[in-house]
Amino acid sequence: MNWTKLIYVLIIVLLYVPMVFVGANVFFPKYTGSEAWFNGHADCTQKFAIPEKVDDLERGKISQQQQECWDEYNAQQQVWEKEKLAYEGTKYVFITLFNLLVLLSVLFLPRLQDSVTMGLFLGSVAATFGATIRYFDTHSKIGFALLVLTFVAALFFINRKKEGFISWKEEKKGVER
């Protein structure tokens, strides 16, 4: 096996995958970093603390206020979660579309070096797989369609490149006489 080509492939894959995800976060920055989780502040228990010496009627009123506070907090969180999933669905579509375009480019561009072709192929497949796992809950129909197209393109790529897909034996130089 030609280890130099394998190292080139690994370098491309190891740089391609984070490049795709960092690029997605650059172009779709919302809900990343400290915004990746709901930051609503609801300390309903402390806000509506029940004093030690209080009658049952007052205790019931305060408990009701606590429950209303928590219900409002949960409603805000659900709205935020829906907005986040919709946004991440768009991010998933961006990632899968980008990877599909790279895969199609590698498939139809004029002859590239085998290690570059294989690195981009494996990188786009790995990034698509990672994005699918990461954004699985988005339930994006467009993303699913792009995933199916990526799958078909990968099958086409493998079938078209089957002769040189894994045979990276070092070529022996002819003996000159």
C-alpha cells in the first residue's frame, strides 16, 4: 500500500470535516456557543418562596404562583426549542448540500490526484454522516432528500471509481537497459 497517498487522504479528511462544521457555524451562527441551550432564567422556587410560618391558604396561593411561573418558563423553552430545530434544519440542509456538491464535483471534475479524490469523497461522506447524527432531530424533509441524493452519488462514485478505489499499490518503475 502506498502510505504517502493514505496520509494525504487522512489529511484531507481531517481538515475537510471540521472545515464544513466551522463553516456552517460561521454562516449560521445562531444557536452556537453559549446560545446552544435555552438561557431562560426562572427561579420560581426562590421568587415565590414559601415562608416557614404561613397558613395553608397562603401556602396554596404561593404554590399556585410557583406553578404558573414554571409553566411560563416551560412554554418559553418549548418555543425556543422549536425555533432552534427549524434553524438547525436549515443548517443541516446547508451542510448536506455543500457535501453533495463536493461529492458531485469530485465525480465529474477532470482527473484529480487519487488521494485528493479519495480524501474529498471520504470527507464529504464523513461530514454528511456527522451532520446527520448531529441534526437528526430536525426532521428536515429537504435534508432527507439531499441525504438520499448523497447516498446515490456515493454509490455512483464507488461504482465508477471501483478500479482505483482501493488499489493504491506503489507503481514499480520500469527497468531501463
